[in-house]
Amino acid sequence: MAASAAIATSKEGPEVMLELVGLRKYFSFGRRVVLKAVDDVSFTVRRGEVFGLVGESGCGKTTVGRTIVGLYKPTGGKIIFGGEDTSALRGAALKRFKRRVQMIFQDPYASLNPRMTVGDIIGEAIDIHGLASSRKERLERIHELLRVVGLNAEHAVRFPHEFSGGQRQRIGIARALAVDPEFLVADEPISALDVSVQAQIVNLLSRLQRERNLTYIFIAHDLSMVRHLSDNVGVMYLGHLVEKASSEDLYKNPLHPYTKGLLSAIPIPDPRLERERQRIILQGEVFSPINPPPGCRFRSRCKYAMKVCSEKEPVLKEVAPGHWLACYLEM
């Protein structure tokens, strides 16, 4: 199966493929209760890049991914893909967008229809987009996709319950690849898997990215895996992006107190160093995303909190080349 087009470049590097501008996604429960899952998030992803999006459970990172692919309608802001505002896409243009952008879901047990064979699960997208001119071509594409993700052609006639968690995730990846996408949103694709299988899936994603010139958003809370895969990383906290930098810079020089706390939780493989290092324990109450108070949303857990932190929300600013931060401590 042919890889996507070669990476387009400009004087500033590869072209911007995705741009989020002040993205907001609120969920309403009744007339007055509003959950601000994503609140004013902005970042860009260039072609061929892997952008890691990290944070604790409930920070809004999955909502960002689902909104990008169109599963949720944004409350505000813009999602610009390939130079087009996706909210304005209709008909054939929207169908083309949905072919270019696909999602790998977190739970391989819940994301596959138990009543469909693996062949039909993968072939459904091929049928919708008319990518096979005959039943023979359709079957050949399905078998090839199964081989690409490390499964066998005979697996096409089986049902999802006959596979392990790692195999189901491979099926989910094959389904996402069925329409030859350019951009994949991988929503915690390894968090539901055994540790022994996680590395296999990460290596598969890395290989596919190289072979097919894919662009990824890799959503995770395992920062060690994000470091291994990502070129750039954004750190989210309660719907906000609090820090953004290259993967190397973020891990060597974290600036936000929340980022430092997350990184300190990564185990060190050397037992002696693991015993000697000093962990940063984040204490304090987490604000509710339902009508959060003004100011910095992290201040209730930050030992450096100042008066200004409760008065005005810090804005994401570039504090060093390519390193963005939303914190008064470093401004």
C-alpha cells in the first residue's frame, strides 16, 4: 500500500498541518452547570511530526483529540487543518477531511464492534470511501493491512473476542490505516495494555510513522513513552495548556511546577538512583472544571503560588526559543 506524499517543506521547515486557535469544548448539564473540558488551547502540528499531549486523567487531552477528528463539535475557537477551518467543511469536503484524519482509540475492547468480523471492521471504511472496485480488491486491502500491523490474513474471518488486548489494538490501528490517512490521533493507545505489549505497539506506531510519513498527536499520561515517540510536547492541566516545548527541552528543562511534578513521577531504571532521587509530591485540592475560580487553576497544588496567581490567569508565552509557558513564576 502506497505511503502518503513526501513531506512538504518551506523555509521554516515542514508545513503546518494542524493549527488549534483558542479551542474550547464545554459540556452543559442543565441550564447552569457547564464543564469546561478544554478552555482556550492553541498549538500547531507540522507534517511528519509527533506531537505529544500529556497530563493527568481529566485534564482534557482526550477531549482535544476527539474534537480534532470531529467526534465533538467545538464550543469555540478554530481547528484549521491543511489551511481550512474544519467547522466550515460540508459534504464532499468533510468526507475528504475524515479520510485524511483518523483516530486510534484508547480501549481496544470497547472500540471494536463485537458483532462484526475483523475483515468487516476494517473493510467498513474502505466501503464508505469507495477505495476498492471489487470484492477481490477489498479483501486484498484488508489482508495487506492485517499484515502491516503484524497479524495474519486468516484473522479477517474472526471476531474481536477471539483476540488478546494487544491484537485488538493492532486491529484498531489497521482500521485507522484503511483509508490511507495522513494524520492520526492516538488516544492513549497503550494505557489499556499489558506492559509487555506496550513496547510492541509503540514500535509499530514508530515504524508506520516512518514508512507512511504519518503525522501523529500522541495522547498519553505515560511521560516516558511520550519522550520516546514525540518531537514536541504539550502539557495540559484542567483544560489549559500550561507548557509546550520540544521533547528534549521539556524533559531536560521543565519550567512549570506541574510539569516538574509529572516528570518526577517517571521511574528510573537504576535502583540506586531511584532510591536517592527526591520526588515532587503534588498536594492540595484539585479545582473542579465546573466553573473553576479565576486565576491559575494549578495554584491550589503549587507551593510557589503568589497573590497574582489567584487574581489573573497566566497566559501562555514564549519564554525561550520554542519553549512556551503559562506561569507567573518564570515571567
